[in-house]
Amino acid sequence: MSARVLMATTIAMLVSLPVVAARNREPNDGRPSATVLCYHIVQSPQDPRMEISRDTFRQHLQYLEMTGYNVIPLRDLYEYVTGKRESIPDNAVVITIDDGWRSAYTEAFPELKKRGFPFTLFVYPNIVNKTTVSVTWDQIREMQEGGADIQSHTFSHPYLTRRRQIDLDDEQYATWLRKELVDSKKKIEKETGRPVEFLAYPYGDFDTRVATGVAKAGYAAALTCEAGRVRKGSDPFRMKRVVIDKTMDFAAFRSYMGASAIELAELTPSPAKGSEPGQTVVSARIPGYASLDPLSVGMALLTLESVVPYAYDSKTGEISLLLTESIKGDVHRAVVWARDAKSGKRVEGSWSFKLAQPTQPAPQPQVAGAGGAP
């Protein structure tokens, strides 16, 4: 199958993905829960919906790394859901990448590996080695050696429910479904040398019959495209995920992570005016600081490559950080986060500002030497 045909087929089906549900408003019972993120394509190949830019992907990872989130393996979450693990860290996140596009290897893998973030690649074997924009088995094995968990996305990435397979009778459908599930599992296990226990439903298309078939095929859990958080006792064959696409701006991404908004005041630099030349302090005041756990309050500037120490005054609600190094770019984003002392829920605020660049000294006139040459 050519790259053009494969892309056209996939794009046509991707646009019918279910619309991500409204932001999760599930009650907080005090026990840790996790957000599972679902990516598809980073930077290339071009796609009308499922591709996100390289800069957006890096911004997401910077945000997770610098603002108190804990990226955990999918297996840890599965064990927590099923009671095999007592707990998971607060603010837990699982990163998954679907399909097997080449950008998982060229764009996502280097950024994830650099930060030591575990991730799961859900791949369907029918795409591997088939085009110039899909991964190869050698690349999959390299990612696996670098910490990736390789799991199944069926064999050929079809819609799985009976209502979608209207030209098959019940017996033919059952045979077809089992082949999609079992053949994918066997192929990936043969190529990677490791067991395959998890499945991501293509397009999030599943029902009770499909979930039962997944269990019978030897899988321990399956993931959907339904937005929400995954909690202890969740159905392991209906684990929720937040699907990331190019229509999701950064504010929406942050809200899907489960934080409530927090008011920030006296922002420096100002979002409207930006900074003055030579200004090195980024600061804010939290009017509702009395309701927060003072030990949970943090601050980060996402433009930086590393965390900069910050100072927080629990008596005034003032928080600040000092820039000790020059940073690239004109527009920057600061994030302040904390935990509500009573409910334990994460709260968060953010603002963007322009940072004035240092003025370059004017070039000095050259003085002629003794011989008259410059």
C-alpha cells in the first residue's frame, strides 16, 4: 500500500473519531487517579486533525516535567486499577502514542527519552515497514530498548464493532474480530520478544462484545478514546484517555489534566506590558493562598530547559523566581500550581508575557593602526 493511500485511508477514518467529552468533572474521593494522554502524529506527516506541532509536543512535556506531574508506565496504572498495586503518585500521567507513524520514533521518542518519561506505543502491524512515514520493526525494537512499552492497536486498525461490519454474518464477524486481536498480539510478540497485554481500540470503537473478545484473546486491559481520569476500580477494558489533537490549545490541555483554576494577581512581568530591559524577576500573588497547602505551592517558567528555584511566602501568598540565565524567544509562559488544603485537589494558574531582550552594544569604530591599515 502506498504512503498516499495509507494516509488518505487513515485520515478519512480519523476524522470520525468521537468528539472528546466535556472536561472531566468526576468527584474527587481522595484516592490518586491518573490522566492517560493519547498522541498520534508529531510534526509529520501532515494530517487535518491528529497531527500536532513539534513545539506543542515539547511544551506539553515541559509542562509535565516542571509543574509537579509524575509520568508513570501504563502497567503501573493497570496494576493500581485492578488492585495489584496499592497506590500511584499524585498527579500521575500515562503517555501513549497510537498507530505507528514514523514521528513516534523521530520526534516523540527523543524528547521522551531525554526526560526519562516511560510511554506506550500502540502499533498495528499492518502499518509497520509499509511506507516512508511509518515505523520499522528495527525502530520499534530500538524504542523498546530505550524504555518504550510496545502494545497492540489490532492488526489492521479497523472499526471493531459488529454494527461497522455489516457485510459479515455473526460467525464471520466473530472469526474476523478474533483474527484482528490475536494476529496483532502474536506478530508484535514475535518481533519484540515481549508479551503484549494491552490494546487500544482503534477510533475508540468498542462495545461489550468487543471488550469480551479482547479478554478472550488474552489481553489484560484495553484503552478507549473516552475523556476522563482513570481510578482504582475502573473497568480495565474501558480505561479512559484524553485524545490530543491540533484543535486543543494549551489552556484546554491543562484543564484536561484535572486542575481547577486559581486566581493570580500582581503579575510581573505584566501580560499587557511585558518586562523592562534587564528585568529578571517573574512573580505573582495568590489572593486565596490561605486555602492552600503551603508545601504544595510551586512555580515554573516553561520556556526554560530546567527548573529554576522559586521563593514562596506563605504569609502573603507571594511567589517569585529569579532568572539567572538568558532565555530564547520573546513570549514566555509562567505556571503557578498548588493543592487545596481541604479537598486535596490540584489548582493552577498561568499567564504569558513578553520578555525584553538585552540591548546589544553599538559596534565601536575601528581605529587605524600605525601602518594605516584597519
